[in-house]
Amino acid sequence: MEYVYLGILIFIFGLAIFDLIIGVSNDAVNFLNSAVGAKTASFKVILGLAAIGVFFGAATSNGMMDVARHGIFQPQHFTFVEIMCILMAVMVTDVILLDTFNSLGMPTSTTVSLVFELLGGTVALAMIKSIASEGALTFGEMINTDKVLTVVLGIFLSIAIAFFFGLLIQWITRVIFTFNYKRNLKWFAGIFGGIATTAIIYFMLFKGLKDSSFMTPENKQWINENTGQLLVYVFLGSGVLMQILHWCKVNIFKIVVLMGTFSLAMAFAGNDLVNFIGIPLTGLATYQDYMANGQGVGMDVFTMDSLNGPANTPILFLLGAGVIMVFALVTSKKAHNVIKTSVNLSKQDDGDEMFGTSSVARRLVVTSNSFVNWINKVTPEPVSHWVDKRFNKDEMIMEKGAAFDQLRAAINLVVAALLVALGTSLKLPLSTTFVTFMVAMGTSLADRAWNRESAVFRVTGVVSVIGGWFITAGAAFIISFVVAIIMHYGGIIAMVALAAIAIAIIITSNIKFSKKSKEEKKDDKIFSEILTTSDKQRAWELLRGHVQNNILTELEFVEESYTEFIEAFIEEDRRTLSRLHRTIRNEKELFKTKRRKEITGLKRIDPVMAVQAGTWFHIATNNTSQLIYSIRRVIEPCKDHIDNNFNPLPQVCSDEIRPLVTKLVALIENEKNLISSSVDIALHLKEISSYKKEVSAVMEAHLKRMSNEVDSTNLNIYILYQSILQETWQMADTLKHLARAVDKLKNL
């Protein structure tokens, strides 16, 4: 049996490798988004610098393993088998949970997930043990609730404090420097550079290096005793150096951003991500203790008192963790997806908004606008006018393709580093993940990046991410709780089966993510060029092509969906109707996203052209969406009809509708040719009119059939068939309006 648990231990180490890769993919947003968003350097340079920081942080860490050994459970009350069950449940849950968030592009907290997974597994086993002992062992004896309360407190503190100080400091900084920050930099380069460098060094001392393996108690004591003096020297030295570099025409903001990126990457590897090897190393310590001292006692009896001692992490494991983290950081496309979410929510200009709208966001925006209007009323007009001049975006200095400028990127990193370091020194449980994200949101709001056109989308995104953090805690607890119970009663077989399921989910998720990324890549490239090009004529040509390609894609979707729907209804194919119902609903949301992009693109072209194109653009997109709505309107009652096992479509009706579907498909093909090549639009419109008359004749014949029908049992299916004919006629009429709009767009 010992060898079986050795195999489970090896399996836990294997899952830990997946977990490290997924964890880096998620937390990469925290130390990369500022440098990437501001285009401080090439993506490869930023990744390389972050990779060095990650490896250095992992290799020099002393390991934050105590939370896995005795931070949540009291090991003296749990046996070898029970500890292995908890650890296995944590690893399976963590891999699935973090991979899900990465696939969705949602940044979450790896620390919160780990703590609540440990709590869920521990509560499950503690509940079983408490019942078995008839109350002799209580939850208070088996669970360390203080750590859980600390993490929950850290969530609320991090969100509120980070957003407020990010907003306040960025507003003050922008008032001082304006968007043309280089103009005023000659007087403040040394001061700003000194403050920023000092904040980053302070962060590295108190967060990044305080638990490093080479930090002896004597070193820590000396740093604590001389902190003030050290920071003064750093401020003076770095201030003078930054002023000299500025005189030498060096962009000091880029230096600050790159320094901050390195320090945050190092701190994450040394303090947060390295937690993931705490679970397998706790399992290794558990196995070694049992093999050395418990074989004569039995796995179900031998308790793990030894885990109350401090962790001693072998350097080889730290080096291995560092290599895996660097590999994941460089190769993970999901890391890039999570970065994209954070950058998108904080970008200066309008663009592709990743999130829709929600009632909560709309209410928050309305409330905020009311508050801002009140502030404007009570503020003296000269003061308001002066502040508005300081926020003149026409003077903005920003790298091509950047989401925001170097000044904001520097503030993001400095404020985040300073808050985390200050919180650590004051023993406040601030979450680094939450701090970095919320600081970025606060600085973007201060920079007036959330305007009336984009605010509701940005707020929806922020609310979604914050909600995801709380969902992380709840989902981690519940899933780990259930998995631990299954593993406890299912034994070895359940452990292996659930681990295999976790791996299968990861593989499937990555395949789907890769496919989705390839589909979005071409569209994103065209849209990015629309947003970045300064040639308004070129922007119009790209936008027109973008609109035409989207219409072609939707016409193909309508053609395939309508044909498949009619056949599925005739054949009473429930599965196909259910799938089409879901697919059409998803396509409707996807088309709304595409339309938002194109409306943003209209703002990038010449205003005169935008007015001319706007009418035909809206007619084209409205009619394209109407085609999707037509299918959706009729497919839902048809699905319900089949689900209720009502009468099938009579043969006479099937014989009528199939030729109409074939002709409608031919009209859609002509419509596609009208977009992509030269087609006689007058002839095409004439064919549509002829088709509409044919459908109307069938509808009239069917009404006579209904009036002559004696058997009332066919009434439901006849009414439903009439609806199908009506929507078919409507689709043809929609194609007519779409053809005219597309023809006008082509000739503008």
C-alpha cells in the first residue's frame, strides 16, 4: 500500500507542474500589463526581463510552504491517509479552477484559491471526523480559521485601498505633468525618478526579498533598523541619477516601468507562485515521515504532528519551479489572454470592448455621473477650467499601438509596489493580485479613459473580474469539499479517476482555446490596424472590408442554420434543434460585439465620410442582425413543439417548404456574390421580389387549407407552419434592404 501512495505522490507532483504553468498564466497580468499596455519595450524584451525576475525570485525564495503544512488544518489531528486525501483534492481543484479562469481571460488570486481549496478539503474531512468521534474532536481544534479570515479581510482591503490610491495619485500626477508629460519633466525628472525608484526598492526589500534564502535573521534585523536611512540614500542617489539620464535624453519612465516589472515578477515568484509547490512538498514530507516512523502504526492511525514544524525547501525544487515558471511565462497563450483583459479595461481610447453591459454597471455609471456633475457645480469655474486644461488629451504622448502612456504605466507599478510593501510592513493582508489590478483601474479612471461611450462596458468588466474573485473563493471551497469527500470514500480509485478527469478537462480546454484564438486572430489584426492607422482613407478601406467580411460570415451562418433548422423540424430532430437554439443565441451576442467594434471604427475615419457611410452601415448591420433574429424567433416555438411531442409537419407542408428553402439559399448566395464580386443588383432585387410573391402565394394557399381543415388536432402545427412561412418572407425582404445598403457601401 505504501507504493500505491508513492504513485499518488508522484501524481501530485505531476499536477503541480500543470498548476505552476496555469498559475503563471494567470498572475502574469499583474507584472506585465503596465509594460505591455504602454509599449515600454518589445514584448520579447518585457517577457525576458520578467522571466529573469521570476526565476530569481523562485530560486532565492525560502518557500512560503507553511500555509500548506499547518496554515489551514491542524496536522496533529489528521492521519497520513487523510492528509494525502486533502492534498490531492486541492491539486485537482486548483488545476481545474485556474485553467477555467485563464480560458475566460479573467485574472484571479492564486493565494485565495489555494487557501479556500485547503479549507474546503479540510472542512470535509473535519466534518467526517467530528461525526465519527461523536463530537470528541471539534472544528475549532482541527481548522485554523484565523488564516481564512485574514485572506477574506485582504480581499476587501485590497480592492478598496488600491482603487482609491490609484485614482488619487494618478490624478495628482496627471495634474502636475499633463498628457504632454515631457514638457514639465525637466523640473521633476529627478524627484519623480527618485520617488519611484525608492518605492520599488522598498517593495523589493519588504516583499520580494524578505523571505529569500540568503536573508539571514541578522540581515533582516539590520534592514529593519536602518530602513529610513537606506531609503533616504536610495532617494538621493536615484534622484540624481535619473536627472542626469533625463539630461542625456533617456526616457526615465521606461526605466521605472521596467524596474517595476522586474520587482513585481520577482516578488510573485518568491512569495505567491512558489506556494504551488507547497502542496507536493507537504505530501513528500508526509510520505517521508510515515515511511520513517509510522509503518508499524498504520496509515489510518498515524498522525502528522511533524507538519507543525517549519518547511525546509530543497534548492533543487526551487530551481525546478523557477524553470517551469519561466517556460510557462514565455510560451503560454492564455497568459497573453489574461493580460489582454486587464489592458483592455484600462486603455485610454475607445476600442474593442471585451464586455457587454449589465444593470449593475449602468446603475453605477448613472450614480457616478450624478456625483461628478455635483462636483462640477460646487467647484469654482476657473478651477474647473484650469484642471480641464491639464487633462488635454490632444497633447497626449503615447507609443504607437499602446493602450496608455508611459507615465500611467509607471504610476501603476509604483503605487502597486508601494501599497503592497506598506501593507506587508504593517502586517495588513493585501493581495498583490487585487492591488495591481485595481490600481490599474483607478489610474485609468483618473485619466478620464472611461468616457460616456465606454464607461458602462469598463465598469461591467471590472465588476465581472471582482465578482470572479469572490466566485474563486466559493468555487474553490465547494469543489474541493466535494472532491475530498469523494476521494475519502472512494479511496485510491477515486483519486486516480478524478485526477484523470482534471487532466482531460485541461487538454480539452486548451484545444478549444487554441481553436478560438485562431478564429479571432485575423479579425483582431484588421481591427487593430483600423485603430492605429493615422491615414483616414486607409482606415475607411479597412473598415469597409471588415464590415463586408462580417456580413459574409453572418450570411453563411444564416444559410447553414436555416437549412439545417427546416430539415431538423421536418425530421423531428430534437438534438439538432436544441443545438441550433444555443448556437443562434451565441451568434447574436457575437454579432453585437462585432458591431460595437465597427461603430468604434467609424470614429477613426473622416467625419464627412462617417456621416455618409453611417446610414448605410447601420442599415446593413441592422438587416444582418434581423436575419439572425428571424431564425431565432421561429426556432424557439418549433423546438418547444417537438419537445412536447405534438403532431409532426404534414407531408404537404414539407413538400411546399423545401423548394422555398432551396430558392432562399440561392438568393443568399447571390447576396454573398454581390458583396465579394460584381453582380447586377437590379436583377438580384427582381429575383427577391419574385420570391416574395411565391412565398405569399404559398401562405395564401395554406390559409385556405387551414380554413378547410376539419380536424382541429392539426391546428397547432398549421399555425406554426404559417409562422415559418412568414419569417421566410421576412428574411427575403431583409435580404432586399441589405443588398441596397451593401451596394451603397461598396460605391462610397
